[in-house]
Amino acid sequence: MTDLTEIRRAKFEHAVRRDWSEREAVLERLSDGYMHNPIDTAWWGFNAALDSVVVDLPKPYQNHLDGDVFDADDVIEAIQTAGIKTK
């Protein structure tokens, strides 16, 4: 598994523990999914939703001190254009 998968899994399992009853929140893993079918289906949907989002980042500009640099406002705009909330 990639680091991204582990990050997603941690967020998913946190949400399941927070929002589902203990009886339903069976997080026993099976391969890359879960033994409990409703949890496995939710995991599939969670990943499908995240995979559907692609952020087209702006081109960086060259800074003689730091190399490639992105303008923060341009990056925020690109993220929001992809339908993702920013703070």
C-alpha cells in the first residue's frame, strides 16, 4: 500500500468509528478492503470519490533562490476549481 492509501484508510476508519454504531463498524481488513460488506462498499465509494478529483496545478515559476515556486493564490484557485474546499 502507498502512503496515500494509509492516509485515506486512517481518515475513513476514523469516520466509520465516529458515525456508525459499534455493531456496524466492523473494521476487520481483508486484502485491500474489509470483511464486512457494507464497510467494504463504503470504502470502495470513499476511494472512488477521492480518485475522481484531479487538481490541475498551475505552472511554477522560477525563483533564483528557491527554484520552482508556485503562487499560493493560483494553487488555491486550482484546488477550488476541482471542487475541493480549502481553509
